[in-house]
Amino acid sequence: MIQLFKTPLNESKLVVNTLDPSSLIRTLDYIGGGSHGKVYKIYNMLDDQIYSLKKIDLIDELSDISSSDQLKDNTSLLLREIRVLAKLEHPNIIRYNTSWIEFNKINRPILCIQTKFYDHTLTDVMFSEKLNKENVWKDIVSAIEYLHSKGIMHRDLKPDNIFTDMQHAYVGDFGLAKYYENSDSRIMSDLYMGAELYLAPEAKSANPVYSFESDIYSLGVIYLQLFSQCQSSMEFISIFKRDIESFKVPDKIKLMLSSEPSKRPTITDLYF
């Protein structure tokens, strides 16, 4: 079906196919990306709103699959982010809007995940005097407490995956998140997950283990970076790797960075 739309971004009329979600999308900017997709700032002509759109090339993600069981497992991993996001409802977790699969110009299937757009990642504004750091920290803790209460471990907590409007924070990117449906809150893995600086020691071992306590370690690193007197990420990383004891922080934060997961506080202990 063909419809005509007039948009505030372009006063000329646009012809769109209303059966194809991508025909209602105008890409405004490339935000960034990594090993699991690229993120764009987009304008949706149907509802006149700005969103973030994550695009994942399904062929790239499934190209190394050698068996039907692996195909099933990896397809489930790709759908995990959508299914986790769709079930979450918390003021400090990015708001899921919709998702679909489209085909690009060379007929490759692309998984698209549309979420609320935020102006900055925490990485962008970490050292800005305008950032309300106390509010941001409380919001992050609140979001992770909610996730853990739902039996979900994020597994990729880092400033790049936390969004902010300078007053509040919103946790996002659930591509590595995992539900725990039994009493065993630890999982073995044969590969690293997450950014190395924020990974807990047990997650970087020869036989990586991930647990709720691993999220706590990641939060500890984020706290240090957020409230340090450093002027740049490079300065923080240099000091963190060379002399972590030089950071003057509450004892509770030091425990968050313990090499022994059992000594770390739980998320509910982190309200100061």
C-alpha cells in the first residue's frame, strides 16, 4: 500500500510502503558499533519521533555455524536482546520500541531493534562538570538492582552501554544479557564477554565464569571512573592499571573490586 507523508525534517512529500517498516525510516547519523551490529540515529516518519536503531547482519552473525544445533543456539542469542528488552519496564533502562527483519540492497537479512534515543553515552560525558554524577550513579544501581531481581545478569556493563541526558542514566545494550532460571547464578563460558577493563577477574580466566557478582565488579570500575579526579579516559585507565589503590573511595567500592566474587556486596547493598 502506498501513502504520502509530509515530515518536519523535509517538507516535500515522501512515498512510502506502509507494509515495510524500513520505508518509514530516515537515517540521520551513525552512532557507533562493534562486533554485534551497528547503531544509527533515525527519524521515524510515521510517529514523528527520533530513535536509536541497532542493525545486526544475520549472515555475519551466523556465518561460522557448522551444525543445526549451533544454528539454533546462535539464533537464540541474537533474539535474546529483543526478548529481554521487551520484558523490561524500568525508568532507568532504555525503552524498547519495536523490532523487525529487513533485507538490504544485496538481499542480506538485517535484524533491526528500535529503542528510545538518548543524546549521550556515559563515555561521551564522563568527565563533564555538567553531568549530575550522583543521580547517574543512583540510576545505574537502580537499573541493575531491577535486572538482578528479575534473574538477569547484564554481562557487558560499561560506559558505552549507559546512556544519559546529563541528569539521569539509562542502561542499555542487552546483547550479552542472560536469564538465570535456577539457583545456580554462575555460568561457564569458553570466550570473553564484555569490555576487558570492566570485566571481573573470574571472567578473564582460562575458564571464564560469569555471575551476578561479575556485574558488581563492572559497576565498581564505573564508579571509580565516574567519581575519580581524572580528566580523561586515558588518564583513568593508566592509573587504574598501575595503582588502583590510589583512588580514594568508600570501603564498599573497594569490596566491589575484590578478586573474590563472594566478598563483593550485592546490588541491594549499594545504596549509600
